[in-house]
Amino acid sequence: MTHYTLKQAADLLQSKQSSAVELAQEYLAAIAAQNPAINGYITLDAEKTLAEARAADEHIAQGKAGALTGVPVAYKDIFCQTGWRSACGSKMLDNFVAPYTATVVQNLLDAGMVTLGRTNMDEFAMGSTNESSFYGATKNPWHTEHVPGGSSGGSAAVVAARLAPAALGSDTGGSIRQPAAHCGITGIKPTYGIVSRFGMVAYASSFDQAGPMAQTAEDCAILLNAMAGFDERDSTSLQRDKEDYTRDLGAPLKGLRVGLPKEYFTASNSSDVQAALENAKTLLQSQGAELVEVSLPQTELSIPAYYVLASAEASTNLSRYDGVRYGHRAAQFADLDEMYSRTRAEGFGSEVKRRIMIGTYVLSHGYYDAYYLKAQKLRRLVANDFQVAFEQCDLILAPAAPTAAPKLGELNQDPVQAYLSDIYTIAVNLAGLPALSLPAGFSTNGLPIGVQLIGNYFAEAKILGAAHQMQLASDWHTKAPE
Ligand code: GLN
């Protein structure tokens, strides 16, 4: 049984109860047996995994091991990784084997972590259900008729199914927190700029952040310590002193002021989600936290602002896929123009094309002021709301999504409906704030429900500490699908 948390896996290795190779083999066997049912991993390479594990064992034997040496981890397909197909869930990059490695992945490799494989995702991280992947949808391991959420749905599903102790995801508008919530695991999106974006395929550069996904907040803190840090190859990377994100894990909740945004606690949430929020409130209060009502008045504007800005940035970022340098190229064309258009028509899926068209439109002469510039102004208003709220509270409690995981196909037909389901996650990305999602209950049909803790800039340690205290006093995060 590969049910280990990251910490348990590290302990097994340190106490020599298991070698890195044995642990990797255990996971690879479980993956071979169970992955076909959920399609969480899309690229596996046992030889590479075992080579990394052997190297880890050598380090352990030589006394050169660190706390994470030999611990297995899975990577969302968005991260470039030397020698691995790094397709970002797209036909466009189906033939792309990365010649370099993303900084956050390199940091974990340098810490001795062992790559289990690459996880499924919505194409170019655009989506909330994982159904836009070129590699087929990932299924929610709790109920395979349901989606795992998106876009880091593969990472969430493999951690939930206990096919990896932890995984990396990326979050542009909720893609770590929402799938974590739908799969019953914990994930954190850090403050914009504290983890490097170098080598992470760009969707919307002013929003994208990588982050850890694991069973517990404690594991997320350990992984974030290994991932984060200044990177001169990312121009938006922040130059700050190294932090210890585990430092508040022992901090009691007594006296912590937790804000409840009145715009988030509405009857439009499903009754299951409302019940999970009540669970979280009770848990916080029983440990001495103080609940205060706050307001985020511009909440409704965050969806139009995000979908204008993210699409604008996507249309620019994705212009690089032209069939010239790498990736898919149409087999037949008459001239250069047709080579471009056929390549892009064939290589991109429909959601990606939709975003490119929206983005190109809002950036075009004549519409730029009306849409793009206006959305930038809304972005500032949304960010300001949080600063006002954080004068009254230390952290904010929020739903992660209005409902539990929808059924496969349910959101697929109506993009606007899918965009609206991001209502509780995207304001955080507009503002660049850190936020975590943790399990807080189950729906009546047995699907996990997550809630968010949102903090002010650089409050990761505080968020992780509060989530850890909540997890010490509850057991939703320990539950796994059968
Ligand atoms: N659902 C949002 C979108 O489609 C968020 C995706 C993400 O965070 N990568 O843009």
C-alpha cells in the first residue's frame, strides 16, 4: 500500500526501512495497476525513475542525503524536464522532449527527490475539469464518473489515489486549489514571485505560480521550502531572504482572526459546500480562532477581469507555437502563412483556440481600452478589496468552489458556466496572494469538499500553520478513495 504522506516516505527512507529503489518500485507497481482507471499520469518512464532512485540510494549510502533524498514526487506536464516529454497537455507539444528543466523541478531534483512521472492537465492549463487535455480526461479517483477538477487534475488525482506522496501543480486562476478540493487533498498557491516560473510553460505570466499538492499542509510546507527561492532566470522572481515555511506549524490558532467574506458565504453554494464551510468554522472556533465578517465587494468583477487578462496574456504567450522551432508542424501547406495557420489549427484544442481569440480581440486596436485596460483597473480594485479585509483579519476562510466535483461532461458544453465556477479562486490570482485549499468534509454522494485559507502577501507560513492545526484536529485529509 502506497499510502504514505511525504513525511512518512521521508521517514521510511531515513530509518532505512525502505530504500529509494524499493519505494519507487512500490509506487510504480501501484501506478501500473491503478493509473489506467484514472488517467492521472500521462508519461511514465520506469527506467528514468529507477535511475534517479538508485542515485538517491547512493547518496544515502555515502551519508550525503538530505531530508527529501529518495522521496518520490509527480510533476504536472506543464514543467519542462530534461529528457521527458513536456507536452502541457497539448497536441502542439506532443513531440516536445524538453532540453532543459524548470527551476522548481530542478530544486526538487537537487534535493534528491525521485520523479515518478508526469501528470495530466487541461491543455495549456486552461480549464477547470481536466477535460481539455489532448491525452483524455482524468477521472476523479473518488468517483470515476466525476472530474478531478483542473487544470492540475492529474496531480490532484494521483495524490488522492495514493499513487504519489506529493505532486507539483500550477495555479493561474485556481488550478492547484480547486482540483485539490475536488480530490480531497491539500495544495497551496504561493504569493506571486516566490517560486520561479522559469521552465514552466507560460499560460498567463502575471498570474501563473507553481505550488505543492500533497495530503497534508505539513507536506506542502516541506515541499515549498525546497521549491521556493529567487531565480535570476525569471524576471518576476522576488529577491527575498530564504524563509522556512514550516516555522508556524506549531503555532496555536488562539487569537487568530479569520475573515468570512460575506460575498462568499451565499446560498449559491451547494448545501454540501455550505456544510464543509461550517465544519471549518467550527474547527477554527473550537481552537480559539475568532471569526469576523469581512467584505470583498468587487468579487463579481473578478471573473470578467480574469478572463480578459488571462486570455490576453495567453494569446501573446501562445503565439510562439508557430511550427517553426519546436512542437507540432502541419504536414501539408502551400506557403508560410498556411504552415502557420494549419499548424495552429491542428495543434490547439478548442478551449485554447477560444482563449487565443478572446485574447487577440481584447488586445486589438479599438478594443484595448474598452476591455484590456478596463480589466487591468478592475484587477487593482479586486486586489485593494483584500488589503481592506486584511486590516480586520489575519486569514480569510473561503469556499474553493461553489460545488463538489461535477460529472464528466457537465461543464464541458458551456464555457461560461465553467468560467463562473472559478469565482472563489481567481481573485487571489488577480491580487497575487497566497492561498491554500484543504479538505473540510464530504458531499452527500461521497465526494470530498475543500475550503480555502487566503493570506496576505508572504503569509504562506501562517496559512500552512493554521491549516496544519486544523488537520491535527480533523481527519478529512487522511481519507483516501477505495
Ligand atoms: N480555470 C481557470 C482557467 O481556465 C484557471 C486555470 C489555472 O489556474 N491554470 O483559466
